[in-house]
Amino acid sequence: MGKLTTHVLDTMNGVPAQGVRIELHRINNASRLLLRKTHSNSDGRCDEPLLQGPDLEQGIYELVFHAGDYFAARGVRVPEPRFVDQITLRFGVAHPSENYHVPLVVTPWTWSTYRGS
């Protein structure tokens, strides 16, 4: 049984990013379906998998991380408009029986991701 999880790390401050708003969408042709809205917990993770088991299907998904709002709430002074604001990661799930962990490493000026396990 596969699952989709995420983890947000604030590398500017060297801490898990708590309270980041996260949206999960499924992409079908030209349409975008919102599947879930959540926030990262004190460990920078979600309290439960975003999708698991039969809910995780082969296809294209997007995670949207509201990083700009997170840094603003921490009092980080950045120019307006924000250089890094909403980060949209579009990725494919080819084998839904596998685990897909999509971490985000972020500062107000850069971000990175990879497929974890």
C-alpha cells in the first residue's frame, strides 16, 4: 500500500517549518482538482499521509506550499513582491503501490525538492 507524504524544512533558520499551508491537487488534462488542504506540524510534516492506499492513484499531482506566508509570519523582512511565495511542485506518480515522499527545503530566496522514501 503506497502513500504520499511531505516534509518542509526551513533552512534559513535550521528548523522544521511549522504552520506552512499545503494544498494537494490532482491534474486531469487541463483541470486541477483540489484534494486536500492542510498545514505542517511542529516537525514540518503533516499529521497523516496526504494520500494512501487506493486514494493514491497513478497520475499527475501538484503540491502548493505557501512559503511566503510562513516566512512573513516568522517576521522575515523580504521585498514585495516576495521572491519565493507559493511554491508549486508538479510531479508524477507512476507506481501507486510505492511510497512517494516529497520534501521541500526552503528559504525566502531559494527552494529545492527531491523524491524521498
